[in-house]
Amino acid sequence: MAESRPSAQRRHPEHEHQRDEDRCPVGEALPRDLAMLRRGVRQRTIYQHTVRTHRATLSYIEQVTSAGAEVRTLAEVVDRVIVCDRDVAFVPVREEPHTALRVQHPALIALLVRQFDHAWSRSVPISPEGAPQRSPAITSDPQRTVLLAVVGGETDASIARRLGMSRRSVAEHMRKVSEQLGSNSRAQLGYLLATSGLLDT
């Protein structure tokens, strides 16, 4: 099952009076999701980065990831979408906030899956406790320079030329830190480096 969710803190007008814990739907979903995970269902969910400071959602994430779910975050998630077994999807009906439209057309399902997979590849893993991934040690000035260049958006070839090293050496510096930060892509690595404070000292 693949799911994208906007921030748990995004409010519908009729929910303005509710506390975060009362408003957050994940508490109701927890027993259902844990039961699915126990049956072997693969669950991938994308939230917005803002859930990293939302206590109710972090409690839910800790429990489902411990049961095998995968959770990542992005800066922006436009709408909630659920895709099950690449056979059926549910998308929201804007005029009716508690209603979902069931989608079964193969072409539309394929489009939603591609959009989710693209967002997944750009999203950042979240640890079960909602805490940052373990920070690696910067072992040398060249490594720090390489990582600063990655955050700055330089390519491997550009970094290698500027520092007078091979592209393989650049890639090796990136690989070591990526493994320790839990990064699965260059975009994730850049985000984690920029937000971890690792390069600030």
C-alpha cells in the first residue's frame, strides 16, 4: 500500500477548534495499519516535513515503522492519495472532506503510482522516534569540501575537477556519509546534510 498524506497540522475549517491530538486521524488508523502489517502488507507513506514536530503523528510513525512500515517526508504533499496493490486508488473529493473517490482505471492507477514513486525517490526517511539520523563524523577537510559542494548542488564531475580528485573518490566520500545518514539518493543526502548541522562546525 502506498499513501501520501498532507501535514497532520493542516486544518479543515470545521476542525479549527480541535487540539492536534484530537484532530489527527492516525490514532484511529493505528489498529488497522498494525493488523495489515502483521499480515505482511508492505506500507509506504509520505508525509510533509512538518510532521517531524507533530507528537501524535510521530507516536503513530514509531509504532508502524517498528512493525515494518516505511515512512518518509517531503516539503510539500498536495493531497492525500492511497494506492492499494496497484489495482485500486482512493483520492479525496474536495467538496466533501470525508468522502473519497474510488479509482480503478488502469491508466489512472499507473499515473498515480508513477507520481508516488517519483515523490518517494525525492523524500527523506524518518526514523521511528522522529529523531534525526545518526550523524557521521567528518574525517577530513576534502570530505567536508565534497559534502559542502553536494549541498551547493555541484555535480560529481564539477567537484572532482575543482578539487583535483577522481570522480570515484568523490563518489566514495558521498557513499560513506550516505550510508550513515540513511540516504537513498543525492537529493536526500543534500537535504540531510543541510538540516543536520553536520557541516556547521
